[in-house]
Amino acid sequence: MASTHGGSNKMQQRKEKRRLFAAADNSAMMKQIQATHQPDGREVDVKPIIQIVDQVLIQLIARSIEGHHEKSENEKLEAAAALAEFDMLDSLAFVIHKISCELSCKCSGSGDAHGSTMVLLNYLSSYAWHGKVVLTLASFSVVFGEFWLVAEMSTKENTLAKSVALLKQLPDIVENSSSLMPQFDAVNKLVKASLDVTMCIVKFKELPSQYISQDSPPMSLASAYIPIASYWVIRSIVACSSQISGFIGMRNESMSSATEAWELSSLAHKMASIYEHLNNQLDQCYRAIEERMQIEAFHNLVRLFETVHIDNMKILRALIYAKDDFPPLIDGTTKTKTSLEILRRKHVLLLISDLDLSQEEIMVLDNLYKDAKARGEGHYEMVWIPVVEKSSWNEAANQKFEYLQSMMAWYSVRDPFIIEPSVIKYIKEVWNFTKKAIVVALDPQGRLSSPNAIHMIWIWGNLAFPFTREKEESMWKQEIWSLELLVDGIDPSVLEWMTEGKFICLYGGEDLEWISKFTTAALSVAKAGGFELEMVYVGKSNAKERMQKMINTFATRKFSYYWPNVTSIWFFWARLESMLYSKLQHGRTVENDEIMSEVMTVLSFDGSDQGWAIFCRGASEMARAKGDTALTSLLEFDKWKENIDKLGLVQALKDYLDQLHTPHHCNRLILPGSTGGIPQKVVCAECGRQMEKYFMYRCCVE
């Protein structure tokens, strides 16, 4: 029963509150409030006033809660700084004095709070809404402050204060602290709520007009609500002033305190609702402003890249960090903080990635970066710019960031969040960054050499410096489809075998049964044919954990020579993908480019579920086939061995593979969807027909 009775009391209070305040929020009342508003364009600098008011009210609230309040040194310094900067026009001092008199004289007793509020609104008619509430709050600070100065000093044997307190019949706040606490508590809460709403109204006035229009939805909604919010701030101040005036004589203390404390509490509740609504609108305005500012910054960045500069500093400052308050980079070698100045007039590579940047990518880049520094030719600097989401940032993400940063010999940004959202937008929309790492190359003047030089870097390393499109075209003109192109920069042993004229077989896949049969057959053919054979297992792409298991198996079963680390396997396939994307960016097709055709063939081999093999001798003699066909050709060596003397080993094998070829095939080419540049049309490297496009979503948890 007790809980039911308590619930009915709360419901009754809510009904009474609605009746008390509903009348003031209807359209008729709104018209009455708006009718008092006749601003004459005068501007009031409310910032210094609100700073002083904030200092005063915070101190007074603390006094009423704790009794005598001694300021800390910091509080004293803050107050002194605010007072030192305070410079107010004499006319405003008179306005504040006049309103203080109104609050002291006409708000005493149980007068008409609405009428008193309207009197003040009429008096302040020529001021903007934020000016009205700040000046009213400043006036109340005078009233409240004078009350506390007299009340507090009268307890300290101050004769003048005692005399004034006696004339006003003020209570002894020390002796009566417990009985006065409900009234002071109610006043404090309402003063604090009124100050919060006032601060909110002032913040609307401070919003930059160049980024948000008065007619835009967040601002227009707030502007329509500010007049009624201002009315309730002033009415709340009137109520607080009435309570302070009520302490004079302290007549009907118990009856008055119960009634007025409830009204103050109800007003505080309403002010909290107003603050919540206004603050929500303010947040929406801030978001709209931020969006406009970022759009402007984005377009400024676009224009900046279209402008000629004497060096790269404007570009780098715009991309990384524009301020001079702290060094934004970490030197990967010394692990010390450094400024952007270290990059002035240098070729700069921007490594852009998320936190899923692989160790393999870092290791290969590390070798290339250190090699470039050691040689001193074609030297460049590199900066890692991580693209991260603030919403998903946590301690684990921070630890991963620091771990990746610790592995890098080059520069990295000190904090991922110094990169402006407009820069992230530019990186994604102009440089087409999605998921896979890209390397943006800038020349010493900050001009864009390449929006993604990573393909050049994987294929040719530092030989592609300065990583321009022209350099890339020049490098391709020097290339033919060869074993050297396939394994360059991965394993010098294979290139040595090539120069020695050995018969070399690269093969891949994960089918251990096929691998066992194939390697056994290949060694038998080499023995029967009397030629040297070197076999290299190159694994499978995008299968790091599985490849580590395959490496362990090869170490035990000794099928053939293999690369003992997954980095070499990863790099082999990364280079092939880069060759394909590089060719695509230059508009090449399988019909007019042999290298592209052969690369797509090898990638389609990798996309199948079976093994495959490429047979080579010398620089350019090559034959390739899928697993079953390759194995059959070796098992049927006797059928084509007599052609070796006439055609050569590789050509004889290639002709026999052509004989084994059937029109029935199913080739799959799997390309990472986040790399960019995926062609709309891809033809089969085996038969020349256009391949069907499918979407594949993959999650490989190894």
C-alpha cells in the first residue's frame, strides 16, 4: 500500500506542475513574449559578464552548501584573471543596477511572478535574447552576492554587517543552517539550471554564421525555442530573488519555505528539460558546422593540390597537422618526436592503411626503405598515416597502433586522430583508399607523383623511383614475361639457377597428394632425361596460417626446395596481383598484352582447388599447366621425349601440354575487391571468352 500511495503522490505532483506551467507555453503566451522583443541592433559583449557571473554564482552556491568557503589558489587565480579582463560599459552597469532593484523590490513576497518577468522583458526589449538572460543573471548575482556578504560577515564580528543584518532581520545562517538548507538547496539547483540554460543560449549566439544559417533546420528550431527558454530563465531568477527577499524578517518561515521550495524545485525540473532540448539542438548545430567545415577543408585540399608550390610544406601540413603546438611525427629509427620540417623538399611516400597492415607488408617495405637510405640514390622519406575510426577506438586498438608503429623504421603520425576528417575523406574519395594499404607518392614540391605507388614498389622496389606514371610505363617497356619478372627480389637462388641454364619448375597449391605425385614424377623425368631440375614451391595466396603448416610439412617430407617463410610466399602473390592492377591502370588487356595474359593465368591457377606448375629454362622459355595436366605430361614423358633434341625441353613439353588441353575448363580469377581498379570486363586467359562476374564475401579465420 505504501508504494501505491507514494506513486499517487508523484502523479499528483506532475499534474500540478503541468497546470502551473502549461499556460506560459501556449501560443498566446508566446505572442506576448515575442511582443516585448524589439532589438535595436546594439551588441553586448556578454562573454566577460558571463565569466564574472559564473565565478560569483559558483562561489555563492558553494557557500550555501558548505557554509564559509575559502577559495583555493587556483580559484583565486581564475577569479583574478576574470576580473582583470573585465571591462564593462557604464551603461550596462546602470542596467544591471536597475534590474537588481527590480528583483529586490518587486519580487518580494508572493507577488505575480509572471507579471514581474514581463516587466523585466519589457525593460530589456532592445537587447537580443542572449543579452536579456545574461544581464538578468548578472543582476541576480548582485542581489544574491550582497545577501551573502552581509549574512556571512555578520557572523564574523563585523559591526557594520551585524547592524545591516539586524535592520533586515536576516537569520543567523550558522545557527539556522539545518532549517535553511531546504530553501538554499532549492535556490542553488534552480540557479545552476538557469546558468546552464543561459550558457546554452549564449553558445547559440557564438556559432559561426558562415557555417550555419539561421534558416537551417537545427538553428531555426533552436531560434524558435530560445524566446520561451529566455522567459523561463528570467522567471526562474524572479523566483530565486523572491526566495532571497523572503529571508528578510523570516516571517511565516515554515509555510513559505514549503510552498516556495516546491515551486523552485518544479522550476528547476522545467529548466532541466529546457536545457536538455536546447543542448540537443546545439549538438546538432555543432555537427552541421563540423560537416560544413570539413567540406570546406576538403575543397581547400583539392585546390591546394591544384596549386603550384615552392616546396611540400603546405601540402604536408594540410594532410598531417597544420598547427605548431607540438611535433606531429615519430621518427621510427630514434623513436623520438619530430616536426614536419624534416620532410621539407624531399620525396615523400605516404603509407596509408588501417590497423590490419600485415607484418609481411611492413617487412618488405622495411627492406626497401633501409636499402634506399643505404644507397643514397633516389632517396625518399616515408610516413605512415593510419586511418582509424574514433567510435571503435579502445585500448586494444591503441596497443595495436603502438605495436605496428614500433616495427617501422620510417616516420609515423604521433596520434592517428590529428588527421582531420576532411583529409580522411580526401584519402578515400580522391585516392580511393578502402581497406588495402596504399602508398601515395609526393614530389619535393608536394605534387602528386602517384595516388598509389604500391604496385610499382612491389614489382620493382626502389628501381621505380620516383614512382611516377611515366616511370611505371618506362619500366614496363623493359619487361617481358619471364622467370626473372616472376621472382625478382624474392629469391636470388632461383635467378642463379636461371643463369646456369637449369630446368626450373615453380609450382603451387595445397593438395598434398598431388604435390607428392607431381614432385616424384618430375624428379623421375629429370633423371630419365638426364637434365638438372630445380623445383620451387610457391604456395597459395591469402593463406598465411595454412602456408605456415605447408612449410612445416615440406620441412619434414622434403618434397622439394621451398621458401621457408610466409613472407616470401605472400610477396610472390602480392607482386602478381600488383602486375595485374598496374596493367589495368594503364589500360592493357589480355588480348594486347602477353604479360597481363600470363599473370591472369597464374592467378586463375591459384583460384582453383588444384595444383599447378610453370616450367622454365633460361630467361623466357616457359610452359605452364594446371595440376592434372601437368602431372599427366610428366607421367607420359616417353610420348614427347624424342622431341627434346629438336625443339628443346621446354618447347617440347609445351607442345605436349597443348595436345593434352581440352576445351572443357573452369577458371576462377579471385581479385581483392578493396584494391580499386577492378575491370568491368575480364576475358579468360585460356579461351578468350568474357568471364562471368560473381561477388564473393570471404572471412578466413585460420
